[in-house]
Amino acid sequence: MAILDILHYPDERLRNVARPVARVDADIQRTLDDMLETMYDAQGIGLSATQVDYPGRVVVIDVSEERNQPRFLVNPEIIHRDGMVESQEGCLSIPGYCDTIERAESIRYRALDRDGKAFEDEADGLLAICIQHEIDHLDGKLFIDYLSPLKRQRLHKKYLKLSKQPAAS
Ligand code: ZN
């Protein structure tokens, strides 16, 4: 397995829309395993392919406290949303920023698992929020897109400046 580079906002590649995966083969499985390792290393609870500049619709998630319940979602799709909750979110691609947005409270979704098997399930709580956040990434969308234009402008300026600074050595 390998640790992949996570793209940071305002990298334009975060706006790429990922393509459906035609077949879950050994290449995809290796990508999923690398993404999982990268997510654990960064101490995240979810990571999407778009964030590591991989063009397929794949997501890894682990919302367990013990960090031992990995979930692999290939071609995930939300088929039903219910309710509305305030969600306090951050993102591995926007380090150091958190804000509150609205998400569906519970969802029904379908996907393929790591073996390419189709399944359908329900989620609520943190898992439901995480799935919505990661599927947004696959569509080139970030959680800060839900903020007011003024907040977004300020953030954009701040992160643009940060991205132009030489990395601290
Ligand atoms: Zn994110």
C-alpha cells in the first residue's frame, strides 16, 4: 500500500467530476487500499478519489472510533434523502477550516463493495453526513460551496495565499 498525495483547495482538480468505474478489478482494489491507508494516515473519516486525483467514482470511509471498520463504496449513489440536520464539517482538502452546513439527516444509498458486489443500505448520523460529503467530492463539489458567497470569497483569498507560500521546511 502507499500513501497518496491529497489535493488541497483551491486546486482546480478538486472540481473534476469523477467517472463511473466500469469494473472492480485489482487496479481499483489497490487504489481503494491506498486511499484507505492515506485516509488513516491523515486521520480523516472519509476520502474520495477526486481528492487524490484519481478519476473513478470511489470513496473510502471509516467513522468507527477504533478505526477498524473500513467501508469501500464504488459508484455510490444516494437514492433517497430524509430530514435535515446541521452538520459541522471539515475536509482533508481544506485543512484548518470547519463550518456548519445543512445535510440530509438520513439517506438510502447504493454502491458496489470492494469485491464489486452491488448493495443497498441506509445510513444516518455521522455516516450519512460522511457519505454525502464524499459523493459531493466525486461531483467536484466541496462543503464550503454551501456557505454564503461572502464567506466563500474570504476563504478563497486566504487559501489562495496559503497555496502560494513556500512549504515550511
Ligand atoms: Zn472532504
